[in-house]
Amino acid sequence: MTDAGNEALRVDGRVAAKAVRARLKGEVEALRAETGESPGLAVVLVGDDPASAIYVRHKVRACEKVGIRSLSHVLPAATTQEALLTLLDSLNADPAVDGILVQLPLPGHIDADTVIARVALDKDVDGFALGNLGALAAGRPGLVACTPAGVLEMLTRTAETLGEPLSGKHAVVIGRSVTVGKPMALLLLQANCTVTVCHSRTVDTAKHTRAADIVVAAAGRPELVRGDWVKPGAWVIDVGIHRRADGGLCGDVHADEVRQVAAALSPVPGGVGPMTIAMLLDNTVRAFRSRRGLAQPESA
Ligand code: GUN
């Protein structure tokens, strides 16, 4: 892996996301030529959470870059759950809509599980619906949650750069959320890794990470993973993003320490975040194809 004293390879999510978008732009052009249509993503934002508004803006802008039509539905915070479900019913029935994304979190009076369950499975580009999670667990085709899909893409690129396969590696995922940790573990299993999942009740998480070839940190705890938690030469992907007291950003990994030990480390910001959005676009193009019975390309 790295020579002693070398810093870790930077697993740059902005570069990887740009490559994914370039591929998708070509695919969208080819699909338009073939079908006369282009993929459409409906983005639903309820309320005025400023962070959510920024995320949604990034998603809409990313759609424009690759030729995906985006249709924004911005609803007031007082929107009733019934009104939101009615909107979802109409988006489910609209043939021009291939993907539906309901930005989370939702206002407190709306039950997110009920809303997610209402999105048609073949338009669930967040991959949060139970049917899509179940398909992933069973190794069947379906839409995979964007953050873990992006992390897998980053690890695949790292494996290519460093000339080592993912298959057979011991991966430790820190975090067991339904949106990141659990689907991440399932994707790594599918890539033939041996997978350990650590969480808030794990006794001595560092003991597990020190034995890992790959660490995916998705604990939601600032700078949890220290340099002495990581085996020399390991690959570390940081899913966390936190605002520090001094105003700067940090992840779940203590980057200054881990960079000295790992063979590869994703930065925060500019790591997993851009890849999450790129995989949302990828899911939208996948949904467009599968809804029309078109085969998915081998490389995608
Ligand atoms: N809020 C924060 N991350 C996400 C995401 O990946 N999808 C949705 N729908 N909402 C989010």
C-alpha cells in the first residue's frame, strides 16, 4: 500500500461525481435519440429548512448539467400529510416523472415512513422504500440509496487506482442507519467484502476498525475515527459532515491523523456529498430505463 511517511490518496468525490455526470450526459443524449424523451425528476420540498433548500438547489442544478428535467414542488411548512400524499399520487401517475425525491427531514406533523411508502417503488430514486431495501438485501435489481451507492463507487475507483480488488477485503461500517449503514453493509457484501457493522452499542469499535482493510465512517459523530483506530494502508471513506465551533467543517474521521496512516481517505467537504447527488442522477436514469423496459448498460 503506501510507503511509510506517504500521505493517503485523496478519494475526491468532486472528480468522481464529474466522471459520473459525464457518463450520464452521454446516456441521456442517447436515450433521447432512442425514445424521444428525457428522464424527469420531481423534487418535493416541504417547509423552509435552509439546509434542505440548499441541498434541493444542488440537486436541481446537477439535473440540468446532465439533461435530466427537474420539476420542483415547494410546499409551505403547514402542508398537511394528506395534501403531500395526494401530490405523490399524482406524481406516481404522471408518465413524465421517472423519479420522485421528497427532501428530508419533513415537518414534525408529517410521518416520513408513511410518505416514503407512498412513492411508487419504480420512482423511489432515494432507494428508501422497504421494497427497494428488501431487493438490495435479496441481491435483486432495484434502486439503491444514493449515499451508500456513491461510497461503493468511490471504493471501486480507489481499488482501480491502487490496483487491488475490493473482493476479499474486510470492511468495517460504523453506523447502522436505514439510509446509510445498513445498505452500505449490503453493498459491500455484494462486492464480496467481509463486513462488520459497528454502532453506538459496540464494545470497542476501535478494535474492529484496526483490523479493517476498509472503514466507512457513518456514525454521525465528529472526528470519531482517530489515527490509531486505522490499520496502516487501509482505505477510509468519511460519510459524516459537521459544523465545527470555529465555523469550519469536519467529518466522522480525524482527517489530519488518519491521512498519515491510511492509503486512501475521502475529504470533507468534497468527498461523499457530491457523489450522493451524482448517484441520485444515476438512479433517475436507471428508473427511466427500467420503467420503459430498456436494459441497463453493463458499466452503469
Ligand atoms: N436529506 C438529507 N439527505 C437526504 C437524502 O439523501 N435524500 C432525501 N430525500 N433527503 C435527504
